Amino acid sequence: MKSLAISSLKPNSLYSGYLYLDESYILSTPETPVTESLLKRLKTWQISEIQAEETAADESFVPEEHKVYDEQPADESEDGQAREETQKFYTALLEFTHKLYDTFLKKSTISIEPLIDQVKALIALYKKNRRFLLRLSELDRSGFSYIIGHSVNVAILAIALGDALKLPSHKMIELGMAGLLHEIGMFKLPDTFQNANRALTEPERRALTAHPILGYRILKELGLNPNVTLAVLEHHEKEDGTGYPQGLTGDKIALSAKILSVASAYDAQISLRPYRVARSGHASLMDLLKDIRKTYDDQILKRLVFALSLYPLGSFLELKNGAYAVVYDTSSIDPKHPILKVLTDEHKVPLVNAPTVQLADRPELDILRVLSADEVRRLRADKVLTV
């Protein structure tokens, strides 16, 4: 244990270990902010210092705008390694989720400890390779069903939203578990609901509304954490009460369910289905924002926009000066102006050393439009885009 002076603690600071008032009284759990009200109470009690685990370190959030992008070329080798590591983990998580559901279908059981371990690994990778893990449209999930890929992507987005909301580590784990399991009720419905190569009919859509209740019952019987089962039960509820299965409104909906709702809706839009093309991340976000306050919690949806930027990570863009660029990173203060890697000059000639630029500082490089997936494939084939 080590001593920390109260005067050294900053409001809303985060610590990686437990903080103690004394040897038997836990003051704060890992990754739970030390609030200003808590500091005031400690001073009122005339407590001058507290105890902390030796490994506890201040991990306070540093806004993304403090990152320096000085228009130097990005480290392509480092980025390539991170991208490869991310895809390898993503594929492994898809395989794990497929086996998880396969075991459930055959044995009606779920191994909870391996599930928790996988979610912990996901959280660790998110914190390490966020810029690449959130490029969901670029990650390869071929060979896996829609429901498996969707479950994994919702878990990733839920982790991103939990991180943006500064949720404590145990809540993050619950979110990841709920994301991976939120569609388990679908496996109690006919296979046509999972593998439909067409839009569902109205009677089928009504039957589909049973899957949150089915999922809730399954997970409750298997002994899953009540917070996980509640998120699964309520993830199709809407702010205005028009959702299902209970028609809950606003604050009556669990925070975790609101997070899954936003994550699920976004991934559904950017995913390719047999009966429709995948939408761009930008178009999907704009569509979700139209329903803000009616369908989705406005604060959570705003967190998603800040986590991805209004032009989500990995989006390929044409700039107003004619150049092509890709969204390289986000800005925590201005989601309309992300960090870009400029890939070509204004004549569409590829740049050997592609610079990263802060769009907010370069108004002449403002965004004209988002390139379609077909355009990106064609430009890559023509060697105009080399990433």
C-alpha cells in the first residue's frame, strides 16, 4: 500500500487500482472516477491522505485533441502491425462466438468464465488498437453468419460506448457479455429468421419481437449476471415507448440496454445483407441522429458520434480540393472534423508519404463527400488508393 495526499487528487481522476480510506474500507474501485463531491467530503471529514495499491496509477482521461498530428507521415509499419493484430483478434472472437452458440445449441449451456476472459481481452485490445478495431466495415468477417458478426460488432461498439461513458471495469465486462449474447433468443426461432435472404414479412416481424424475452429467459436459467440478462431483455426498447417487448420509456430502460440499442442499430445499417447493400458509416450515423430522443438516448448516440466521428474511422473521403483521404483518428471536441490521412494530391496522384492532418486546422481540405465501397474497390484496383 502507498499513501496519497488528498491535495494531490484531481477531480474526476481515474486510478488503475483500489483506493482505501483505511485497510478495511474501500473508497474507490479501479477505473471509477474520483469525483469532486467525494473530494469535498474527504476534506469535510478532515482526511488528509488515503491509501492505494502499489500498482494504482493515475489514468485520467486525456482528451484526444491533445494528441499531436503535425502533418508528418504516419508510421506505416506500426499501423500495419496494429491492423494485422486487430484482424487476427477479430477473427478469433468470431470463432469463439460461433463455438459459444454452437455449444449452446447442442448442450443448452454456456461456459461463463471463458466468456468473461474473451470480453476482458476485447477491452484490452480496444484500449490498445481503438483506431483499427472501430473500422468495422473494413474488418473481414467472411465465413461467419450475420448473427455472429453482428454480435461481435455490437460487443465492440458497446465497449466503445462504455469507455466513452467512463463506466467501471466490471460494467464494461457486463456490456461486452451482453453484446455477444444479445441475440441468443434468435436461436429459439425458426432458422429462416437468422438466414433470411429477403426482408421479413409483417407477420414474421411480429414473431421476431419475441427474441428478447426468449434470450432473457435462456440467460436467466443459465445463471448469467442479472445486469446482462436485463440488457438483453430491453435492447429493443425505445425512448418514446414504441419499442418492445415491454414498451418502456426513457429512464425506465436500463443504461446497458440503451447502449446495446444504439450499437445494434448502427451495425445493422453498415452490414451487408442479401436483400440490401451496406450503408456507409456516415449515412448510418446521420440516419440514427434523425431519431435522436425518439428512438435512442441522445447522450449515448452523441457518445457514438464522438467515438467514431461523424465520418467514422476508416471512411474514405474526397476533399474539396480534389484529394482523397481516409479518416485516421477522431477528435474528442469536434466530431465533424476528424484527423485525416491525406492519400493523394489534388490531382488524384498517390502521395508517397501520406501526411496526417487535423481537419479543423485546414479548412481548405474540408470534406466534399464519402466514397462508396464500389469506388474504393475500383480506386484500389487502379492503385490510386494504396491502403
